[in-house]
Amino acid sequence: MNGPEIHVEFAPELHVFVPRARRDGTVRAATDGVSSLGHVIESLGVPLTEVGALVVDGRDVPVSHVPAAGESVTVRAVAHPQRVPGAPLRFLLDVHLGTLARRLRLLGVDTAYESIDIGDPALAARSAAERRVMLSRDRGLLRRRELWAGAFVYSTRPEEQLREVLDRFRPGLRPWTRCTACNGLLREATKEEVADQLKHGTHATYDVFAQCGECGRAYWRGAHHEQLEAIVREAVALCSEGR
């Protein structure tokens, strides 16, 4: 390693981003006396969306701090629950998180989702324009400066991903109020209004319906309703903890 060095210790939650670190999460990094601490941390592989407090030799510093040779840096993980100031809490998910998007919408959380890959620049621009928190497993996307806010999704399993997001942000939940297909708001509908979407068995068995005000999709308590009810119950219980 060339140049003066600093000693960096990462919180356990961040070890996944720093494969070159020792088992205790420590690493020695070069500093040039010009680059910010935020730049150094990102160069080691950690998106700043995942970073909480930065402590240098016992004192809190901002990401703009320029580290000097010999400093000891502690990088803490972002605090839970995380508050995103200045805008209603809304999300934007990339193409790889479709199941998570549908489950957040089931819970009534305003969740935009791109079902095709529109590219990192377009996603970051939409996050900024609509003031949405970008959820992704793409570290490069989360490093883009134009993002409104972002968060890395650690798990690859949808049920764990949902728990991650709910634990981190504790969004307000309004289950059964959004279309899981398009994110539009649902309204009560009569059987006659949605008759063209019903098969004969459904038409004969069910009497309570809802319809999306955006795409027109019809909803009723079908065969999978118990499974969806279980998802909702667990989510409401998790978000109610500590309130």
C-alpha cells in the first residue's frame, strides 16, 4: 500500500461490503490528504447509504472530513429506524425486486417499481425527481450522487427483504389500499363493475370487490387470501414494535 495510512474499523453489519477486511472488520487504507472520508469509505466498497455515524479518534465527523495519516476511524451502520426528512416516505425499486415491490404495495406503502431495466442514470433521476428512497442490491446505483436517498437490500429472499425494509424505515402501513400490479389506489367496486374480469366460479362465490383507480384491475378474497393475510399480520406486528 502506497502513501500515508489510516486505520478503519467497520460495524459488523458492513463487513459484507469489505471482503479485504480482517475478521474483526478492520482495514488499513491509504489517504492522500485531499480525498474525503466518504470517498475513502466508498472506495473500500461500502455505499454511503449504509453508513451511520463516523468517529475519528473519539469524535464525530462528517463524510466531508479529510482524514490525516495515522487517524483511527470507526464506521457505524445506519441507525434503525432510519428517518428520511423532507418528504413523505416513498420507495423506488429496481428490476430485481419485483416480489418485494408487490408486498410493500400489499401493505399500502407507496412503491414505484421498474419491471424493465431502464439503467442506473434513469433510476437515480426518478428517485430525485419524485423524492423516493431507492431500494436496490446494486452498490453502483446506490453510489450515484443524484439519488434522493437509498438503501441496500441485503437479503435475496423476499420475506427477509420485506422484514429488512420494514425494520429499517418503519413506514406507515395501510394494507389492502394499493394495487399490487401498478401501485394505484384501490376503491370499493360492485360485482357488476368488475364482471368482465370474473370467471364463472368467482362470479358465483364472491360478492365483495375492489378495483384499482389507475389500471382497473379487480381484487377479491381469493384462494391466496390467507397467505396474504399472514404477510400483513406479521408486517403490522413488526412495525408496531417500539411505537
